[in-house]
Amino acid sequence: MEWQGVLISLAVSAGAALASWGLGLLTALIKGKIGNETAQKYLGGAVTIIDNAVKATYQTYVQALKKEDKFDKDAQLAALEKAKYAVLSQMSGDMKTYIASAFGDLDKWLETKIESRLYELKNGGAGSAAEETETAA
């Protein structure tokens, strides 16, 4: 009788530990899935916004200055600020918060992404927002 109680107690303890471990594993798996979906949602959206802002800034601002041979260093900085403003005005607060928490300084992240996209466009790169999202997630 005494041994049965001990065995039952051990079995209950082992079962509880196993259930706790399994629940922790399931929770981690769910969080990982949600994290990836969140990353795809926010980063994919941000990259699409950046892509469109860069193209629009190039078409409406940069091309005109280049035709007049007035696209100097100051104009380059102004173009970057115009593109950054266009991106920030289209990003949701949640998107900004997510990117800032994942990468730190939102402005620096934006500048890097904008400059990267400009480099691709200047060098004939056909990199698209979909390709960027795959590498970001």
C-alpha cells in the first residue's frame, strides 16, 4: 500500500513536469510562428512603402534636377529626406514600433533601406519588395 502511494505520487509529479515542459514547448512554437508572421507583415509592408517612396521621389524630384544638372550633394540629402518623410507618413504606428524594437533606431534603418533601394535602382537591380521581405523575415 505504501509503495503504491509513492508510485502514484511520482507518476503525478512526472506527469505534471512533462505537461509543463510540453506547454512551454508549444508556447515557444506559437510565439515563433506569430513572430515570423508579425515580421513578414510589418517588414514586408515597410519595404513595399520604401520601394514606392523611392521610385516616386526619383520620378518627381530627382529626374527633374538631373535634367537641369542641379542634382548636387544638397539635393541628394533633400531627396533622402523627402523619401523618408513619404515613408514615415505611410507607416502605421505599430509598424514603426515593431521596426524600432527589432532594429533600434527607426531613422537609421529607414536611411539604410532607402539607400540600399537606390543602389539597386541605379545599378539595374530588379530587387523587389517581395525579395526584400523574404530576406528580412
